[in-house]
Amino acid sequence: MISENVVSEGLYKKLLLLANLVFVAVWFFANEGLSFWDDFTYLNFANELNQGTFEISENHFTSRIAIIYPTAWVINYLGINQYTMVVYPLICGLTLLNLFGWLGYRINRWIGVIGGLMIICDYHLITFSNHLFPEMPLALFVFLSIMGYYLVLKDEAVPRMAGLLSALALFGAFLTKTTVVLVLPLFLFLLINDRLKKRNGSFWLVFVSLSVFFFLLNGFWYMEVKGDFFYRFQNIANNHVATAKTFFDKDSGTILARLTYLPLLGFLRGGFFIPLLLALPALVKLRKQHFRIDKPESLWPVATLFLLLTFWFMSTSWRYYSPLPTETRHIAFFIPVMIMTAATFWPQQRVFELLNKRWISIGLVVCFLTIPIYAIAKSGRRNFKEEQSLVREYLVNNPDKQWVLTDGLNSYGYPYFYDFQKPEDTYLWFSGLSGDQLRMAATSGKAFVLLNGAYFNSEYQDNENFIKMSFDLDELGYKLVELSKRGEVILYQVVVR
């Protein structure tokens, strides 16, 4: 093993500062604007909170207050744009990065060096620091909750204070997204294991007591305000609708595929396989004695294995068997745990000594840095800035009442361009357009078609439906005339043929 003293204290602090600057730079230059569904929804709720009109409703997204409230505070002081709306995910990412730096300073500097590099260069973490999704705060809170227990094992924290930290972090995760239930089997295992060994009693006393208290407090609040202790859980179940990505509505053959090879295919998409691949050797080397957690470093591969197993088999609904979709964004909060698994495993291996050769270490860093470079290079693929300038110039600044036929995401999230003020304009999704609506729009004399192929959804046959709408307009005696084009975004005007 290469001694951690290879990285001096002074150099370590400089590397940590550099890591923070690089993370912020990647966050800024990789920003690709709104994806319009989840992030617009949370942004809209945050704006409603500032306007005094927000309320927790049957929309289960409204219960994710740990992302809505911080975002509301930020945009209240900084305004709303594509950067301010994701300041909170940025803060979560920086906090996560510096937690690894702090652990490296207290335990082993390689944790900070490896962890910092992997956080900066993880595609999912880059993506979710640039979008208003729950994944980044959830990743931070889950990591904090497990880290509290790790600090107790390392004798680096007062057990009661660590129990408080873990309980608060777990509650923060719960208020962010209920997918945090995937962590519960891990904590149950750790609790039983420690009780059998009669250790860490004060940590578990505080952690369990506070966790139960927070859960009851949350439930009684819903009972007082909404009349149902399990109001949030009922909403989640009620909002569980069948889509191409769900499994509760599928046949036994599809369920079998979900429980066998489909998660493996999911891991290969979006770069998730990189942190998993780096953590995999630690999982392969797990033996029965490691599950006793006699050595603190055993916690991380055991935690990774538990999280993977719960994702693979655990149902997210009590009404029916409903495992998570294989989209890896739903388990992006596993990534810091995997990174910690790799950061505590590899420095103990003989192969790690290859980093003594400078060309190997430089080459490895360069390979990892291609990931944020790629994220920056493709940041304009959604044409967000071009569309924003076009819409504001031709539609927002036009006082006339207009009809805008566009894709599903724009027809949902267009209020962003109007600073969340209710406009006179009517936006319609051409894939859900009725003949009467098309006729009303065309005959108004103020109809436009906003075309941004980056937002087209193949699941709803947007390409085919756009072509069909063009034919329908032609039959009505109208045609599309290009009014303006910015990049790949085109604004057409509907005129008499």
C-alpha cells in the first residue's frame, strides 16, 4: 500500500480546494437548463411557497419538502434562472465532496483523494447537481446517516451525537424522497448485529428513539392537517400509475426479467457501472466474518451489498409487488456509498502501488476527467438557451393571445418562460391534440408550432404525431412557415395555404 504520507497535509488541503473549484466549474459549464418535468414541478412548488399559495396535496411530490423549501429560500433571494434553481443541489454536492475530504483528513487521506476525484467525475452526480431532482440531497442525507455509524465504529465521534446525526439525516432523506426505505434493511441488520454483540448501545438508543419520534411526528402532522396518519404513503400508492417503466402491472415473465438481468442492463446505462465496478472487488471479497462488522471498513461493502439487494428485490408498495424501475437515477443515492467502498478498499491492495509510477497516476486522473469534459461538451444538446431566447422574443414579449403547439414537456413547463405569471397564450401538446383544438388554433390567426426535437418523447410517438399534425393542418388548408430558427429549435407560424 502507498503510504498516505505521500500526500502531505499541505498538498491535501490544496487538492481539496482545487476539487471544490473544479466541482463548481463543472456544475456551471455542464448546466443544460430545465428538463421540464421533475425540475419544473419542484421549482413551481418552490415559487408557490414564496407566493404563499403552496400546500401539501394528493400530488406526492408536494410532500418532498426537503427539496422544495431550500429551493424556495434560494430563489427568493437570488431570483429564478437555470442556475439559481439548482444552487441547492450544488450545495449538497459540495457538502458531499467536503465530507469525503474531512473523512480523509481524520482517517486516511486516500479517502479524500479517491472520493473527491470520483465525486467530481461521476456522471450521475454531475447530472443531478445540475437538475432540481431529489437525488442529490437524498445521496447526501443517506451518506450522512451511514457515516454517523461509521464514525462510531472508528471511535471518531461521541455515540449519542453520532446517533443524533444519523437520525436527523435519515429524517431529512425521508422528507426528500421515500425511496430511502431501501436503507431500512441495512440499519435493521446493523442494529441486530450490534445487539447480539452488545455494543454501540448508546448510538442505537438515540438513533432508534429519534427515528421513531420523527416518524410519529410526521404522521401525526398529516393526521392533524389531512386526517390520515399515512396520508403521504396513500398518495404514493395512488400516484403509482402503470407506464412502460413500471413492473407491478407486468406479467410474470417481465417480473422475472426484472429480478434477474434487467438491473444489470440498467447499470450499464449512464455510467453507473463505473462506481459499481470500482466497488465490485470489495463485494466479491466479502466473507462471513465481514458481516460481523468487527472492522469499520467492512461497513461500506456490506452497506453496498444490502442496498443493491433491496433495490433488486424489495417492493416499493405495500399494495402489490412493485420493485423500482431499472432507471439508475432512482438509486443514484447509492453512489457515495459505493465510492466510499472503493476509497477504503483500493488503498489496501497491492495493485494500488502502481500509482507510484507517475505516468499511471496521471493517466488514470485524465481518464476520469473525460467524464466531466463529456458532460460539459453535451450540455447544449437540449437547446435550452436557444429555445428560451426564441420563446421570450416571439411569444412572451408578444401581448396578443396565441396558440402554441409543441411537445409534452414544453406544454407542461412553459410558465417558466413567463416568470410563472399566467399568460394569455395557450400551449398544447401535439401528441394529445384533438381535431377541434387544432381547428381552433389554426383559425385563430395566431397559431405557432414550437419545435425542439430534444424534448420529443418516443414513448408517445411525438415524431409520428408531429408529422400527423402537419398533414391535418394541410387538410384544413394551412401550412407551416418558418418564423425563426435558433440552433435546432424552430418556431413556425401557422398560415393559410
